[in-house]
Amino acid sequence: MTGCRFPIGMIHSCFREKFGIPRQAGLVPEARATLELLPPYHSPEAVRGLEGFSHLWLIFVFHGIPAGQWQPTVRPPRLGGNQRLGVFATRSPFRPNPIGLSAVRLERIETEQGRVVLHLSGVDLLDGTPVLDIKPYLPYSDHIPDAIGGFAPAAPEAMLNVEFSPSAEQFCAAWPHGDLRALITQILRQDPRPAYRRETAVRQRYGMKLYDFDLHWEMRGATASVIDIIPSAPRNQSVDQSGDRSYR
């Protein structure tokens, strides 16, 4: 096997841990990230013409998965987490080669002061993700209208209602980087909880790291109630961190 196998860039994402990341790209349009190209690939010439495309394919490494922990079968969350399928029939990160593929929206390209930075949205990428390659999304060939999606024929329905406490509303209103309320709503409506937690009627409290703060919410039936948003605490002080990222 020949060719370069080193990252060409690094993702800086709003998602600081696996729990809470959407299970596919595009499900949370407000989820934003930047992709900064690394030397020697940080040349404006390398992205010349890329601004003409609305979406990109990113080929990346699941860097949060311990090496050698691939599994021949996995339990897709889309099937409730109680059925096993072959790893190659899913987009699970627990693969022989932990390589992922995401189609993301390209918002703009920044090429200043010796840096090349791609601004992205609709991402499903953990902060610090190494990117191996970028390819433009071609609507005429990458969109196949009569394709069959197996056990995931359509995008999952947003299942939960989302409400905010007064303090959480105030935090969102003061946030200077985009529509934070919309981002949180889009994440929680997809119900990031592990499948085995969704059947219980007991009130449960959860938390995730988003940007540089901790988001805490409580499940009350079919409603995710955002309790507070506070500066990030050390990882051993966070609330429920179950629900490792797994696709579909």
C-alpha cells in the first residue's frame, strides 16, 4: 500500500465530546466547525475552485476510538440498539480501519496570513478530528434518487420537544457566535440518549460539552428541558456521559 496517510487538516468543532454529536451529517444544520489545513497542504492553490461547491465530502479518522477495537457486528441506534448487524452494513466507528465519511456544507474559505481555513456547517465531527482528504460533492453523481437505504431509508424524525429555562434563554441570547438556541434545539430534538435509556419513564438528567460550556438538560416525558448552561467543568464532574457515538 502506497501513498500519503497523514492528515491534511484538523477539525475545530463545537462538539467537544462524543455524546451529543448527531449520528449523521446534515441533521443539525447549525452545527459548525472549521477545517484548518496543515503544512504542507495549507496553500491557497490547493483549494482554488473549491468555492464553487456548496458541499464537500470529508474523509476523516475516528480518533476517539481506541486502536484495535473493531467489532464484526454492532447494534445500530436506528434499530433501537437491540439488533446486531455486520459492521460493513452500518456506519459504526468501530471499524477495522476507523475511517469516516461526511458530507458537509461549505460556508466560506478563509485564506489569510498563511492559513487556509474552511468554514463548515451541518457537521457531525468531534473537535480535533484529523481529516485525510477533501472532495467536492457532485450533485449529478453523488445524489442517486432511486437508491435504497436498507434499514435507514429516510432521515430519522426529530422526536423530542425542547424547552429552555429563563437562565438558559439568557445565555443563548447573549451568545455572540451564531444562533445557539437553534443549535441546542436541533441537537436535542434528535434525542442523543442511548436507545436503552429512551424507554424509561423516570426523570433523567444529562449533560454534554458544547463549545467551552456544559449544557445540562432533564428528560420529562417527550420533552428535553434545558436547565442551565455553564462554563465547562472538569470531565469527572460532568453529569451523565453515557451514549458513545455510533452511527445510525
